[in-house]
Amino acid sequence: MSARSADPLAAVDLRVLWQAQLAQQPDRAGRPLLDAADVVVVGGGFSGLAAARRAALLGARVVLLEAETLGWGASSRNAGMVLAGHKWGPRQLVAQYGPELGPALQRETVLSVEWTAATIAEEGIDAGLARDGHLELAFGRADADEMEAAARELTESGTPARFVARAELGEEIGTDAYHGGLLVEGDGGLDPARYHAGLAVAAERAGADLHEGVRALRIRPQRDGRMVVETSRGAILAREVFVGTNGYTNGVAPALRRRVIPVGSYIIVTDPLAEDVAAEISPRGRMFFDTKSFLNYWRLTPDRRLLFGGRVSFWPSTVRSMARALQRQMVAVHPQLAGVRVAHAWGGKLGFTVDRMPHAGRSAGVSFALGCCGSGVAMLPYLADRTMGWVLAGADAPALARLPFPLVPAPYEGRPWFMPVVGEWYRLKDRRAARKR
Ligand SMILES: Cc1cc2nc3c(=O)[nH]c(=O)nc-3n(C[C@H](O)[C@H](O)[C@H](O)COP(=O)(O)OP(=O)(O)OC[C@H]3O[C@@H](n4cnc5c(N)ncnc54)[C@H](O)[C@@H]3O)c2cc1C
């Protein structure tokens, strides 16, 4: 257990830990494919499965298409943090979107966490959900000052939150690298691959027809209002198409591709830690992330490994070199882990948007929920579920569907050539913050 090594990355396994630990899943490739359905869902991650489940529960004939294997995208590669909150705090949401829509947007993030817990319970999913709260850590002194106000703001908006001063941080985390923290109880962590596998079973139980290895190539409207979804295995006629491709959005939905920027994020996990080391690092099992522009996020896994994620630039890179940089960052935060072996490392893609908000909507028979901006485990499947209820059964539209969905303000067709420049700006901000510490 957690042997020390001169080169902690010497034998790193590039498989995703969650996938490596997951029991064998059914093979859903090569199944007979219908040529007509009420709803065709594109993408087999959390969003696609939640949309397929809801549509099937509403009585629709549903075909879900996943180009690779179910969960191949971010849904089984993430850190499993179930978090409420947008990039913008409650007050900023009101300033940006007004006194009615702003609070509704904030409420929706809290509802997304509740929806996650309720769905797991309702469907009997063995996702290992533990609601031990999250702690955002102030990298700079100024960040800590802002957190005091943010805690008040969140509490007033109905999300109980507390500022943890530097002197008390030791009760929360085994490091003295931060100036304070913002604690939100009620959020938590799960095993994303087990959660995803459970959602797949739930969607199938509801009657959805799930397919792996089928790529949607083009969505074409017909004169009668229906859509033709051209796929790598032939065409399917549909009344409604739902796109849940987030950071993997491609030419099948060109209008969405011009609005979603794929950004890679990387994760390392250590060998299981000795009980006392794990308890020192995370005595309360919180989900952690910091306030840097290139933020780090970390947590203990249920088998007491430290999972540590982030990235250090937007220049093209390899999983191995990102893993090395992450290992250095992890040891800077938790010197207790110097030399501890990194067992797994991997990467995946997030979907960013220009306004840093997730989006849902419908246009000409194509509905969608995407643009997680880093936090999609709770929000995107919730949004997909709500969107299907709205489109198919006339339920209230999600508040997020009322936001305009801005185009990337640059010539852009899916290759984010401008991100290295954005990254240099982020790096400068983080350096400046580090100098002021
Ligand atoms: C490293 C990492 C860590 C993260 N950590 C967290 C976290 O701790 N908490 C949190 O809230 N969020 C986190 N996220 C974000 C979260 O994982 C995503 O928001 C969420 O999984 C998105 O789910 P999705 O179903 O929308 O998309 P995905 O899971 O990415 O699935 C999209 C799927 O669409 C498929 N696809 C694309 N095009 C087509 C096509 N034409 N035809 C058929 N299929 C297609 C892809 O193959 C892919 O499987 C993290 C993401 C990453 C990458």
C-alpha cells in the first residue's frame, strides 16, 4: 500500500481507474437498429442516458446512438464530484440575468444535485454517492476575502455555506497551502462509471434501445417535420433528436459545435493510501478544488486513493506529461505524498461555452443539453431529463433554456486554435496571484 518510489510515474497505467474497476458491462454493439423512432438520442454519456430514460418513461420509442462505447466520453473519466453552483455566484447571476431568472438559475444547480440523489435512490444505482460536502480553497489572500461574502450570499440564496478561516482549515484538509475555504455541505462524490452504468440499466429498463459503435453523421430535416438521422449504420427517421455530446460535439450538430469549446482535463490517482495518511489529507472526505484559473480538483476515492486533476496549459500535450505536472502540483499541496506511486492517469474533454454557463434548448426538432464548463455530473443529466420533459410532455422548460446561447466570437468550427493564447492569460493571472500570496 502506497509504496514510495524514486519515479512515482514509472509504472503508471493509462486506463481510467473507474473503468478498470467496473464490472464487465453488456456489449451493446451490433444490435439490430430500427429505421424509425420517436426520439433519437446522440451520445451515450450521462446526458444522453438521462434524456433516453426520461423519453422512454414518457412512452416514446427511443434509440440512443453512441459512436464508441457507452460512457466512453467524459462521463466515466471525471472526478465524480456532484456539485451545485454555476461559475457565477447568486448575486452575479441576478446582475447578469435579472431578479427573476438569476435566482431560478441558482436554484436549478441545487435541484440538479437533489435530482442526482433521487435518481440514484429511485433506480437503485450502486454509485457510491457520499454527500460529504465540498470545500473550495483560496489560492490568494483576496480569494479568501471574497469567500466570506460568497458564503453569506449562498446561504441567503438557500444553499447553506460557511467560510472556513485559515486557522481552522486543518480540520478540513491536511495542507497549509491555502488562505481559507468556502464550505458547502450537501454536495458530494460518487463513482462516475458505476453511476453511468446504472443510468444505462435504468434507461434500458424504461424501454430505451441503446447502441454502441454507431456514429450519427448528419441530421437532416424532412418536409413533414421529422428528422433523418444519417448514421454509420444507415438512416433513422425520428420525430425528435436530442444531442448530448458536450465536449465531443462534432459536425453532426454544426450550430452547437460553433458554441461549445472542447477543453481537455487530466487526472492522476495514487495507489491506495495508508489509513492515517488519507485521514490527515481529508479528515471529512470533502471534494476539494481551488480558485486558480488553471484550477486543481482532488478527493479521496472510496478505496482511499488520492485523485488529483487539472491541467497546466492549453498547449497540446500528452497524458504522460500532464500526469507529471499534476504529480508535482499534488505534492506541492500535499507534501505527505512525495514519492507515492501514481497508479493511473488519463484525460477527457469538457465542453466550455463563451458565457461559462451550461445550455439547454430546442431548435427545429433538435434539442440539447451541453456546455458543462467543468461541472456536468449533476447538471447535464438533470438538464437532459428536464429538457425531454419539456419537449415531449409540455413540462416547464429549464431556466437555462431561457439563456441566449452565444457563438464563439472567432472563426471556429470545432478546433479551438485560440485556447493556447487564453491559457497564457490564465497562466499570467495564476503567476500574479502566486506572487501576491
Ligand atoms: C477529467 C474530467 C474531470 C471531470 N470532473 C468532473 C467532476 O468532478 N464533476 C463534474 O460535475 N463534472 C466533471 N467533469 C465534467 C463531466 O464529466 C461532464 O460534464 C459530463 O460527463 C458530460 O456528460 P455528457 O453525457 O454530456 O457527455 P460525455 O460523457 O462526454 O458523452 C458524450 C458522448 O457523445 C459521443 N458522441 C459524440 N459525437 C457523437 C456522434 N456523432 N454520434 C454518436 N455519439 C457521439 C461521444 O463518443 C461521447 O461518449 C469532468 C470532465 C473531465 C473530462
